[in-house]
Amino acid sequence: MVRFIRQEAEEKVNKISVFVEEEFDIEKLQLVEAEKKKSRQEFERKDKLVQVRKKIDYSMQLNASRIKVLQAYNDLISSMKEAESKELLHVILVLQSLLRLKEPSVLLCCRKEDMHLVNSILHSAKEEYAEKENVYPPEIIVDNVHCHLTLPITMHMDLSVLVVWCWPLGMLCSVKNCLRDRRFPVCDLLKTMYERKRGEMETKA
């Protein structure tokens, strides 16, 4: 009888131990899964933050790159406009001399260092003169041998400013012109020529 009771007690103890162990394993598994889930969520949260940061950095770099491109483009346009404006000023300088002389043939003198610049704008100046006066383009002879040696230049003249000296081939009169002296009178003419040239460029584009 005692043996039977002891056996029953041992069986119950074993059942309880097994039950407790199973409950422990289940709870342990639940805790482990909960921690895993928490870790995954934390990882996903940090990963999202990293991805957002990367997108922000990429966007900032892209914007900075675009700004650099736009700035470079703007600088290029500004330099082109500045160069074009300077060229138009130089054209007007020669054009005004032609308009004052109103001769079909003109001898033009300039400083030696300005010779290349003058030669590059003569065609435009002649075409503008012919259009304004409704005549054939004048003949402009550039003296690249002697005139630049005797061109009158005062000690106070800015050597960075283009200066031209024009004579009719008959040598009865002369016209001296420089950008410093003609800065204000050429403004309206410059504006008209610039707008016309810009319109031609836009039409070609």
C-alpha cells in the first residue's frame, strides 16, 4: 500500500515537473520571440533612418551639383553677354567714326595691341553703317605699318580702352574716338544693336 502511494506520488511529481518544464520552455520561447521581434523592429527603424539619411544626403548632393551646373551656366551666359556687349561697344566705336565722316573710303589707325580686335569688328561696323545710311559698305583701310606709331595718345589715357583714329582717304579731316569719351552717347545705339543681335540669335536657336 505504501509502495503504491509512493508510486502515485512520484508519477504526479513527474507530471508536474514535465508540465512546469513545458510551461517554462513555452514562456522562454515567447520571451525569445518577443526579443527577436523587438530587435527586428529596432533594426528596421534604424535602417529606415539610415535610408532616409542617405536619400537626404543624395538629394543635397544632387541639389548642390545642380546649383554648380546652374552657376556655371549662369557664369557662362554672363561672360558671353559681357563679351558680346564689349564687342558691340567696339563696333559702335568704329560705326560712330564712320557716321561722322560719311565717306566711302576711310583710313583707320589704332594702337598696335588693338589691331587684332579692330580687324575682328570691321565687317560688323561696315554692315551697320551701310544699313543705317542706306549705302554700300564703306572701304576701311587699316594702316598696320605706320599709324600706330604716330597715333596721338595723351599721358592720362587709359591704355586698356580701345582708341581708333579715322581719316578720309583725302585727308581733309579726322575723327578720334574712344570708349572712355563716348561711353554715354553710345548707350541707346548699343541697346538697339544688342536687342537686334539677341533677336537674331533667338531666331537661329
